[in-house]
Amino acid sequence: MSVPFDEAFLRRLEYLHMVSRKVYSGKQRAERRSKKVGSGLEFADHRDYSPGDDFRYLDWQVFARMERMLIRLHEEEEDLQIYILLDCSRSMSLSLGDISKFDHAAKIAAALAYVGLANLDRVAIVPFGEKLEQRMPPTRGKNQIFKVFRFLEAITPGGPTRLNASLKQFVHQNKRRGMAVILSDFYDPEGYDDALSYLRYNGYEPFAIHLVDELEMTPSLRGDLSVVDCETGEVKEVTVTPRMLARYKEVHQEFCRNLEACCKQRQASYFRTAIQVPWDEIVLRIFRAGGFLK
Amino acid sequence: MWLTLFGGFGGVITLLYLLRLRRRRLEVPFGPLWQKVLAEKQSSSFFRSLKNIVSLLLQLMVLALVLSAIADPRWTGDLTVTDATTSESDERVVLPHHTFLIVDASASMQVGTRMADAKVVARQVIDSLAPGDSVVLARVDHDVAVLTDWSSDRDALVAALESITPRDSATRFTSALELAASALSGLAHAETVLITDREAQTPPAALAAAARLRVVPVGAEVPANTSVAAFAVRSHLGYRLEYAVQYTLRNKGPGRAVTVHLYTDRSGKAQSRADFQKLPPQLTFQHTLPADAEQTFEHAGLSLDGNRAALVADATGDLFPVDDAAFAVVPTRKQVRVQLVGPENLFLMAALATRKNVDVSRVDLADFKTTEGSDLTVFTGAAPAELQRGNLAFVNVRTGALPFDLGEAVVEPAPLFVPPAAAAHPAMTHVKFVDLDARDFRPLVRKKGQEVLARTKKGQSAILAGATSERRFVAVGFDPIESEWVGHYSFSIFFVNAVNWFFREEAAFLRSQGLDAAWRVSLPWAAGQSVDVVKPDGKVVRALVDGAGGLAYTGDAIGIYAVKAPAGTPQALAGDVLVPAALFSATESALTPGLVDFVPYEPRVAMDATVPELRLAGLAIWQLLALAAAGLLLLEWFTFHRRWTV
């Protein structure tokens, strides 16, 4: 995969911030609010004075009005942990047109990583398929983007999709919670519900980016076919008729709706995008329109 | 045949259909989606199989209909026509009928009204054609000629029938029946109808059965007939300026007096019986033939005036004139002009003089101009610088243009002998070498096509002979005088033989050919050359000299056939080759109908030719079948593309 960004495009991305609905604690100061109350500028709360507290944080105005000694608490801004979970199963690499879902997902992952790095967030890229693959450790700083590119280039997609097993393994390996951006087609015969629930239950903020291929939704097939599942190898004999194609489209749309409903039910952000839409347009427009970027 | 075609094409269609049903593999990203669709939409496997079979059956039905349309079926089931000669209640089923009609056109059909009777019967066969029937008309004499293709056109058939005229040749049914059997093979309601006077050999019963032969006899027996069974003219054995004539007369019926006229023609133009009978007979002989007998007569010491002869036997009341005449070529008594080129050679002149009718002249080489005007030119010692054409002899020639090469001179005397293969050569007849050594000898190196007539023990050629379209030659490679060959009797005999070979006097003794088979005539010209054959009636046909230097030909009229020399032939070889031909067939001359062992022909009753063709909505059966096939094809296409039948 060649480097997917030119210099002008990268510069525009620098001004975008990742939106996070929750505040996570971090080890380093950054531009994010964290659960820690500290020396930030933005007021957070009051608490009663305890001996030993720094008098500089006493709210003298409250003491004058209510004669209570209260300490002003400020939110401390810290860095955000962003995990980009990239589906690299066989279904992602199957291409019905000029581009595969994996290529598209890799470019989006690179763009997201760049945004995160430029905002001094910690970005980790975690490929998964049947299980977690070798991941790119969390890193920060804009100059790390080429490391991201090299990592993405080295990934070879293949194998089946096991979302449950992969995400459970992911949760167990990472103690720091954060945003979990899942780039996948969600084609898992075992389903995706448990995986999303598990992420949510363990304190991650899931972002489901559902990549669909319009050629998959409306295939131009006709006649007698042996349909082979690219991941399981299961064969189904089909005689494709226009009516059957229409029904297939309905089933596919139902699959997408179910996934979206599942995400909403678990308060996970959901974005569906076709790979026929240019990836830079997705990053600049669709994500912003969807509230993913600000 | 149509079932075989249907089986073959049906197999191909089934194979293609199975290949079409073979499913294309397609990899999809998520099989469960398709599984969900299939669980709702796919019909049962039984119904799917049934639909597959329906599509295949539709295609096979289309094939069957197309083949049926091509076969152009005719309605034969309950269509009835009224017999033109019977009452309306007498209805018969019409079946297409094939008839191979053969009309005998041999010489015996010239007797009386036989040919006219045959044509009347043939007309009856043609007139009895029903719609759908077809006929092939053929003429047979010693060969078979097919005059029409399978035809139902009565006018065309009658026109072809009227063009048949009897030939002067004998009858050979075999080839005609083989052709008929081949033509009728595989056809139902077919037969061969042979109209003949039965003056022929009975064909094999198996062949007659294969041809499904039925015979229509015509002609009654002729009680009496006189014919010439053989005729030959040759030189007198003792004195070659006189001739001997031999002929055989055959008499059928009671004893009778016969007058035989011998005609000769010196103009070189008479070819037919009519040509000769314009001339006064040169000789006339009277004979009385006993009943049913054959006698041979010979007259020697005759002086014949001309080189063409005809013998005509004249008997009162003879009904069959074709076999009364025979023809012959009279051997020409020509003076042979021999030109000696070189120094005086009395031994050679004496040897040539032993043959009568030889004129020998001598010129020196410097005075020699051409070989034209000489029947033979003999070069001694040297030859001209330019290779000559015509009949040539080279005796101990060492210089000049030669048709062969010369080897190195042999100093030692070399004993000569005649190779066994050369003993049959005309120039070596009665020639043997006893104690003869070649001296002053230069071996002759032969070229392709030349024959070694004498050689030494070491294989060196001493005498050569060769013949091409331009020249014939003999060559002696040693000095006959130094070798003392001139003292041997073989010296004279060799040169006399050579002159005879060059002059081809003996070759003129051609036997008269019979008109019951093809002839083969030897010609003095090169293979592949085109020659004209002038028939007795003056018509000219073009023929080719075959690889063996001969001509195979089949005559159809009695008389003398003249084979003209090809253009550009040297004068010495340019004479016409004459082939006398007559009907020497005892069977034809018998004029007695033979026994008929075959099923006699019963003329079919003439049918009303106005039987309407069965049509529906103005369309013939094949058109209806084709339309049905197109409709089914459209239906199959429509249902296949909507996945109703697959």
C-alpha cells in the first residue's frame, strides 16, 4: 500500500480533533479533559477543605458569602488513548471491484491515526481476524505517522472473522481504557453483539465504522452459481434470479440495520460507509457530519 | 437415418445442456446472507430437477421438429387418390416410388421395331408416375450412360428417352445393374426396370436381386441371320507384295447363299460401311453356308489396291446389317528410303539391300542437309554437329551430336553378347553373337529410357537403342569391319530388323477390334500427348496417350477409327494409326431372346397426377414443423431467461 496522504491533506487533518464523549484518565497532559481534578483552567467542582490543602485553591468568594471553606477543583487536561481495531479477515480483502474493504479501512485507519497523533493522543493500531494479530503499540506525536504507514503496509489480510474472541483478548491485554474504533464489515457468523457489549462493559467507548461494498449489496449476478463463503468455504448452490437479488439486497440492508440498532442499544457510535465513496471524503465530510470529528 | 441424426444431435444438445447446468463458482464475503435468502426462496430439489428436465425436453423437441422439417415428410397415412382407370370406389394408397429405368441400346436393338417397342414400354413406366415418384433413365450397351438424375419431370424424361438410339456395340448389363443397385440402396419402394431384347449374357442373380431387377422383354426371335465373325488381311508369307485375306462367316438358320464383297480404299479416307460401299468392290466371293454353321475362308495371292479394306457379307433378307460388315487395315508395301551419311561402306549397303523395297543413297557428311525425306538416316564415323530428328542409326560414330554419351576407348578386344532382356527387342530378332569381339570400341553410355542391346562381359554397352517422340535410333559403338562383325550373318539381320523396327511395317497388322469391350491400341507417340480420334461417322474426339504409350478407347460404331498424330510429330512418325472395329459378338448376332430368370415387370397403373398436397392454413407439413420448432425455441428461451424451467 502506498502512502495514502499528500502533505496538504495531512495539514488539514491536523485541525480536527477526535470527539470523545467521555473523559478518561491519562498519564500525560494533553488537550483532553480527564477524570483527574488538578491544575487545569476549567472549573470542575468544590469540596470541603481538608488540612494540608493548598490555600491557593480556596474559593474565597464562597467563604465570604457562606463562611464555608471550600476548595475549587479544576479539570486536568490529559491525553486520550485511541485504539484502532482493524479487521483483516478474508472477507475484508475480497474485492468485487477496483478496491477492497481492507484497503479502504487501512486508509481510514491511517487518517484517524494521524488525527490522533496530531492531537497528542496515544494511538494504537490493533489488527484482528480470528484473533488479535501483532499490534502497533500506543504511540503519540505527529512524527509517528510514518510508523503507522509502515505498520499498515505490512498487514496481510486473511482468515475468518471472530469478533468475540478477538475483542475479549483485546480487553484483557489493555488496561488503559479509551476509544475503540472498529473498522470492519462485521461479517462474523457468530455475531457482533457480545463483542460490542463486552467492550462497553469494560469501559471502552466503541466506535463502529461499518464498511460496506455496494457491489456486495447489489451484485450483478445471473444464472446457476455455486456460492462459496470466502472465510468458511461453505458452498451453497444458487440460481440467481432478479427476485432473489432483490431479496438479497433486503437481507443485507436488514443486516446493516441490525448492526446499527445494536450499536445504538449499547451507546456505541455507528457509521456506515460504502467503499465506493472516496476515503478522503469520508474522513473530511462523513465523519464530521456524523460528529466523529469536530 | 433421421433417427441416427436425432441421436447424434440429441446427444450433443444434452452434453451442452449439462455443461450449461454446471454451476459457476463465485466467492462471496459472507455466506450466511445467501443462506438466509436461500432458506426462503429456493424451491425443493425435486421441483428443480423437474424444471431442468423440462428445459432439456423442450430443446430435444425443437431438434426433433427441425429434423422432421428437413426430412420434408409427406402425408401417406390416409390420403387416397382415385385410380385414373378405375372407379371412384377403388381407392389405393400412394407411396413414393423410385424406378431405375434402363433401356437396352445395343446393336441387336436395331432389328425391326425393337427400339420403338422399348420406348413405348418406357413411356408407360414414365406415364405411371404418381406424385412423389421419381425415375432415373439410363442407356446400356457395352457401357452404361445415365441420361437423367432422379426426376419426376415427365417431359424431361421423355426427351431423354427419345434421344436414345441403338449403337453398334454389344450389351453388358453388369455395370448398369451395379449402378442401379448402388442408386437404389436404402430406398424403399424401389426397383430397376430393364427394357431389353435379352441379347446379352445373363447377369449374376445376386446383382439382379440387389438391383431389385424386373425385366421387360421386347422383340421377337429372328429366324435367320448371317454375320461376319472375323476378318484379317496380312502380307503374303512368301512374297510380301501380295496379300492373304481371311474371314469367318457365321450362319444362323437354314443354309443359304452368301455373297462377300471386298472393298479397298486407296484414298485413305473411307472409314464407314457407307464410305466403302460407294466404291466398286475389288473382289467378290460366293459362298454357300450350311444351316447353323460357322466357316472360315482364306484367299491368298491377292493384290490389294489401297490400305483400308472392308468386307461385307450380303445375304438375302438379312434383318441385321450391323454384323454383316468388318474392316481391316492393309499393310502398306512402302519403299524404304535409307540415307547413308559418311564414307562408302559396301558391307552396310549390302546388309540393307538384303531387305526388299529399300532404296539406299549415300552422301558425305559435308554434303548432308537433313533427315527429312528419308525413312532412315545412317551415320558412319561421324555425325552432324546438330542432333537430328527422325529414324537414325549411328555406326562407330566418334564425333558430332549424339543422343547418348561415349565412354573411354577400349583397346583390348571385348567379347560381346546379347543381354537376355534385349533379346525381345525387334532389332535383335534372330541376332546372336558367337566369338565376336568388339574392336576399335568406344562404349556407349546410355541415357534414361535407352536400352542396351549388346554389351561386353564388363558391362560396357556396345549397341544401344532408344525411342522418344522426336527420334528413334540404334547405335553401334565399335567398328563392324575391324571387329569382323560384317562376316557374321547377324550383321545383315540386325540392320534389316532395325529398318523393320523403324518402318513399323509389322505394327500395321492391327487386329480388328470388337465392339463388345474397350480396346487398347499401342501408339508411337510419347505419353501425355493429346491426340484426335476420328470416328467412322467423321466425328472427332480428343484423347490422351497414356503412360504406357497407348490409348484405351471404346467404339460405338463399326468402321475404321483414325488416331491422328499429335501436332509437331516428325514426318517419319506422323502417320495416322488406324483401328478397324466391327461387331464380332455371337450373342448379339444370335437375335434369339435369352431366358428371363428375373421377375417380370408389371406396369403400375397410371395414377391421377392431380393429387392435392396436404396443407394446413396454406402451409406444407415441413413449414408447420419449422414454425412449431421456432415457437418452442422461443418458449424455451423465454422460460430459461426467467428461470422458470431451470
